[in-house]
Amino acid sequence: DAGVIQSPRHEVTEMGQEVTLRCKPISGHNSLFWYRQTMMRGLELLIYFNNNVPIDDSGMPEDRFSAKMPNASFSTLKIQPSEPRDSAVYFCASSLMGQVTYNEQFFGPGTRLTVL
Amino acid sequence: QQQVKQSPQSLIVQKGGISIINCAYENTAFDYFPWYQQFPGKGPALLIAIRPDVSEKKEGRFTISFNKSAKQFSLHIMDSQPGDSATYFCAARAGANNLFFGTGTRLTVIP
């Protein structure tokens, strides 16, 4: 298995532009997570989906951020309009979540976003 | 509000020494405590995990010590090696819910 796939790996954009980050989870996994990592705030959960349904989006910073999961093999995180403070590494992770199992989250390689 | 508090923020250890990273939590509903290891430019990866029904779990040079009454758990890296230099995150989860991560510890092992 190729693991969690994220694209692009690096994104440089100007303030005000729309940014779309993409994620392909591991086949068969039913949960998908979007995280943001910065030096100041560490690893923050933005939103997670279970069976393609958003379960908890309380970590989404503001209305400029939106996430979708149209099917089990694809998710997007969109920032519109982007701001310099959105500069961070964004990780996608997937897992096979169950009530009695303690399955690990598998992280993708991340997308390093720089907003100028 | 940080659900899981991690310390120290950074740690420098000589090769062959013991690295110790500590975490504390308040939510007694947490029932799964993993540690993740992250190398520069990579995503975090599961290193070792423990459930609260045991006080210690060892995998090779890595050991988790768990103190349920104190609501604390720690990672011990024995015989630390330069290749262990990475950022380590503790985490906690209640049931099938999402993980809450600590703020991370940057470990540097000096040859």
C-alpha cells in the first residue's frame, strides 16, 4: 500500500488566493483527519470525517477554511482567501476506527503551505 | 485548552544515555495513549502505545511508563542513538474518538 497520499507537497501562494490541499487515504480506512502543524501551536486537529461524514470541525480556524470528503478515497481542504498566518504544514491522516479497537492513525507526508 | 500536556519542549542527550519525555492529562475517559515519532519533512508515525490497564509497555529500547492514579505517562528511550533524533508526540484518545496530541518534544542525541 502506498500509504496516505497528499498533494501538493509544497505550495507557495500570495495572500488572498485560494488554496486547495488534497488527500487520498489508505484504502479501506473509514476515518480521515486534517491536522495543521506550526512551531507555535504544535499539531492541531482541524476536522475529521468518519465514513465520509464530518464529525468534528471545531478545530477549523474560521470560515475561510472548508473541508470535503466526496467519497471514501478523496478529501480536500480549502482555504479561501489565504492569509500569511495560514502558513504551516498540513497533514492528512487516516485510520480504521472502531469502538473496540485502538487503530493507529497513519499520517501522510504533509503539504508545506507558504502564504506570502 | 491543551488536553495533553507534554514536557520538555526540547531535550539533548548524549549517545547511549536515557531520554525521558513526560505527559500528563486530566480526562479520565482517555483509554489509549500512543506515542508518535516525527522525522524532519515527514508525517508523525506511531512508535508505541499503551492502554491504562498496564503500567508499562516495552518495545526494544522504547518503554512507556503509565501512572493511572497520577494521570501521567512517559516515554523512555534507552541507549539513545543519533538516529533517534526526532520530534516525539504523546497523545490520548477516549474510545473511538479523535486523538489529542501533546505539543511535542524535539530530541537531539549527540554522538
